[in-house]
Amino acid sequence: MNDVLVIRLPRHFSTWILVGLGALAALVAAASWAYRVVRLGMDAPFQATDAAALIALPFVLLAVYVLRMATISVRADAHGVHLATWLRRRTFSWDDIADVQQLVKVYRSTPVQRGVLRLRDGRQVMLPLPYGADHPRFRARFDAQLESLRSLHRRYGTPATDYLAVITSRTAGRSWKALLAFCVGLLACGALAAYFVPTASGHLRAWQSAVACPAGQVDRDCLSTVRAVVEHTDPNSGKSQSWVYFTDDRPLDRTSVPEKTARAFQPGDRVTLTFWHGGVHRITGERHQWTEHFATGGEVAVLSALFALGAGVPAAQLAIRRRGRGLPADEVLPSVWPFLVALLGTGVWLLPYAHTLTTDPFLSRAAYLWLVPGAVASVALFAWAWRATRIRRPQAAAAAAAVTGETFVPARFLDATDYNPHGFGTHIVLGDGLPAVVPHAGPGRFAAKEIPAQRLSVRAIRRARGEEAESVPRSWHIAELDDGGRWVRLAASPKDLALVLRELGLSVRA
């Protein structure tokens, strides 16, 4: 094994072509800028040289990115790991590194693998390389480079684990900073929406109480009417705006309306426009009338409540991560679904309550009749969610009632063996014979493969780790078995796992 490992991105001939094009584009952009400053002046109209500079700019940025990636390196030797980038150089000794782990991120539904240094002080350092993508060639190269890095760690350091820890979005070791920022952002949006509730209510009341302006007088706070003739309409479906145009641009050229209104008015229709606060808020014709919708205080309050409920999702994830702070970095955390149910249940009563807010929401009898039962229900839901997401510590096989008749237990061996070829098993059948792996939920022992319990022993029982959560439910536990010197994993719910181990006659080693 080599004592020095250097990881760099492959440098192809195309890399230097892109860098050269970027350098040429930088010269073009600089010459165009100098020509404008020296000869044309900053107030001159747009010229062809300016277009050339704009076209050159993407090539410059691409060349900078390619050159940066081509110069990044990770070097590991007997002294530690050395990271070199444009901005900084860092060195981590093997004594400071607790473990070399794998981080799996998902970009646009594509998993990407990164290397991570877990330091003994709890910090996490993401390595710029190796970098793996969802392609067999890239994945094989990533696995080989990461294994070489781990081999050096085993040789010159003291790894905290003897296996590769895989960190995903479901594990305890994933960073919580993005969740915190997302939660704070949603709460800030909710607070901003709540701030505009009185403004929206006041604006609607002002419109509803506005009266017609006196004859010959125009004021922002009163309603003034002007007659006009529709020249043509431009209805557009989807998110595009629809327009009504007026003949001779009198009193204005056009105004935006909903698509239904644009289709209702026809060219030549005589209409009356109602102005208020400098804008058209009503169009009245013989066959159709349109009045602009004003957001009510209740609608803005609903928006604020939606932001607050949305902030509850990352807040729940943060709470689960906080409860699992003592778990290994690659151990799978409980699902956030119980909290989502509690948030949905809260929204059932909170959103209607927010929409019907009055000036004294906490004093009226109707508010109490709606708020108190809803709050009690929410407290009960969140208490249930808190209990449902508790961290269940793995336990050894406990005493269980004897199995009578054929019993099919949802359980899976996660590794291919002679009794689980190609990982085909989905259940284990107990009773009326030796325990066996079957690819179905019964009845009958069709395609059953007997489990050789005499050569199995239990190393440990633990929670699911890393990518294991992609193939089994998060609540399942994993039994690590020694199959004649080979390590195999058996996954099932805690209760079913205890039953299977009991029927196999296995117990955890002391």
C-alpha cells in the first residue's frame, strides 16, 4: 500500500481548451470595457463591443470554475490529510480525525457521494474530493479513493469505527444549519405577513366605505367614474395577465383584469371605469361587471399561519435531531411524519380561526369556543408525535409466546446468502418446521430456504444505519449475525426481530 495518496480531478485536454477560451474571453471583455471607457464614454448607447463583452462573460466564469476544480487536491500521508484549494490550505493530523465517512446528498433526484472527516471535537469537514456520482465508473473510482483514505487512517490513526459510516438526510450526523435557516426564514415570512394584517383590513374598509366624489372634484379617497369604450381585449390563460384596451387610450390605454373578464367584454362595449387611489378598481358594462379583489385581513392572517405551520416541519426535524444527538452519525433517526400529522391537525382549526379573526379575537365567546378545543387537540397530537418519534434503544431478544402454526413475519436479510439468494426474501416463516426465508407473505412454504441456525450467532442488535433506511422502515432494528465468519444482517421490527431470534435459538453475545 502506498504511503502517500493524492486525489485530483482528471485533467483532460478539454480542460485546458476551456481555460484557454476563458482567457481569450477575458481579454475580449477587458478590451470592450476599455474601449467604452476611453473612446465611447459611459453615456454612449449600446454598441457591438458591449454585446461581445456580454457574450464573453459566461466563458470567463466557466473557465474560472474549471480552473478551480482542476487545481483542487486532497493529499494524505503519514502525517495526516492536507486540503488545497484556491482560498485556503488546511491540514488535519490523523490523531485529530475520529473517522473518515461518506456523505450522500441528492441533487435533482441524483445521489452524489462526498467524503467527510469527522474530527474528535465533533466538527465535520467535507472533503472537496473524492466526488462520486450516480454512474458506475464514477462510483467505482469514488469507492476506491475513499477506501484508500480509510486504509491510511487505519494505518496511522485510530478510527472510531471499523466500518464505513454513511451519512444521509435521514441520519443523526447530517448538518442542522440549513434546517435552522429554513425554519427562521419561514418564521420571518410569517411575522412579515402578520404585520400587514391590519394594513389589509384597513385598506378593505376604506374601499368599502368610499363614496362618490362630488361633481367636478377628483380625490384619491373618493370614487370617481369615467366613461370609456372597449377597443379590444387580450385574454391569456395560465399565469399570463389578461388586458382590456380602451379606444383612443382614454382615459388610459389598458388595465389588467382576470381572463374571464377579458373574455366577457367585447370590442365596442361602453363601460364605466371607477377610479380610487389612482387606479381602476371596477369596470361596469351592460353585460358584465368586474370589481378588483382586495385581500382581507383574514386572508393575510391565513398566509401568516401557513408560514408558521410550514416552519413547524424543519422545527420538528431539528427537535428529532436534538433528541438523537448522542447517536452515532450514521444511525437513522425516526421519521418526521407524526409531527406532520400534528401540524395538519392544527391547520384544520387554526386556518379557519385565522380567517375569521375579529378585532377582539381573544375576548369574544365564539373565539374561545373555537380556540380552546383546537388548542387541546393540537397539544394531544404533538404529545403523541413526541412519543412516536422517541429514540427506541435496541434490545436483545426477549421472551415471547410460542409460535403455533405457520406464522409469516415481515423480516429481511440485507445480504445475499445461500438461504437468501440475490436478497429475494421478504418474510421469514416460523412454526410447523424450521425457520425459513420466503419471498411472499404466505400461506405455504413455496420457494422456502431454511435458515441454518446452527451456524449463526448474534454479534449485536442496533438501529438502522445510513443507506439501510432506503430498503427497510426506519423503525426496524438490525441484528448483526455471524454466519460462519461472514457478517450478515437481519432486519425486522423490534417485536418481530425478538420473535425470530427466539425461534432461531439465538441470543446476543455477552
